[in-house]
Amino acid sequence: MILRLVALVALTLSLAGCIQSKIEPSSEGQFTARDKELLAKAPYAKATIPQPYQRHIVDYHRKEGPGSIVVDSDARYLYYVMDGGKAIRYGITVGEEALAWSGVAKIERKTEWPTWTPTKDIKTRLGSGIPEFVGPGPHNPLGARALYLYSGNKDTLYRIHGTNQPEYIGSAISSGCVRMTNEDVIDLYNRVKLGTMVVVLAPNQGDSPNNPRVALQGGPAH
């Protein structure tokens, strides 16, 4: 009985070690000198991201190939698919229900410290006080990086980008775009290439607590 218990404990620890693999280098190791300078001047308080929305490595169920991105708006997660049935899972902010977009697109443009020109729809929805143009920097709503999603040759106007409101990671409040912490979007930006496929799952097609269609919980990625 004792030997059987010891063997069970050893197996459990072994499996845990497989799940809790870590990613190196950390996102801070990927910061440029400009990133460090601008993020040191961030005009917002450093947010404590809830543990489920911190970056993790997870077991991945779906069939997208390595290098693909899958956005699960239901669960507020973005997955970067890796080899071996694994993915990096990032916590995100997504669009409100009426503003959410779903479909398949490709990344056709990548920008470090982008500018922001609000669309007419955003100005109408958010009302007066919205600037015509915001230059690059930590005050910009697009944050440190932006990945621009295209369908065919057409700009969908949806982006995966950083944020100046990291406290909302895990929420549905954006104008339809996918927001990530600046640390996470820098990490993702450095992994993806132009032409990367992005799958944004339709409502009710992602994970729920009782139906993990996309991925299983894994260990934190540092």
C-alpha cells in the first residue's frame, strides 16, 4: 500500500512538471530601450492581473497549426498555438457583446508604439472629448504594440493591441478590438509573423467552466 502511494505521488509530481513548463525569456527581457523608457512613464497604476488571466502554457485541443492565434472571447483568452499540443494563453479584454467581431483574418501589419485615430463610429459612441489623433506612448489606448487584422485585402478595423487600462483585462468593455497588457502584447508581437492566421471564435464557441472546448489549465509562463 505504501509503495503504491509513493508511486502515485511520484506520477502526480511528474505530470505537474510537464504541465508547469515555463517560457524564457520573460517579456521584460524582450523590451527595447524605448519600451523601458516609455513604460516607466506609464500614466496609469500598475494593475494586478488575476491569476487566471496571467500568461500560462496550456494543453491545446483545437486543430489550428503552430504559429496561429485563436481568440476565445467567451473566456477572455488569446492563444498562441505551439508545437506538441501546447499553446501560450494570454488574458485579454474583448468587445462588448454588440461590438464583438468573429471570423478568420490574417495579420497584415505590425506596429511598435502605434498612433491612434478614432473612427467615426467610436467618436459617435463615446461622445465629445475624444481626440482626433493620439500619438505613440503609454497614454495611447493601443499601447505598446498593434497587430492589424485583414480579411483578404480589406482592413477589418479590428486590432490586437496593448492597453493603457490593464485593470480591465478579463472584461468585455472594448470597442471590439482585443486588448492585452503591454508586457503580453510585446511578447506576442515578437512571436508572430506577417500573414499569421487569426481565428476569432463566435459567441458560445469558446470555453466555459463546464465545457473546455479550447484548452486545459496549465502552469504559469514567466
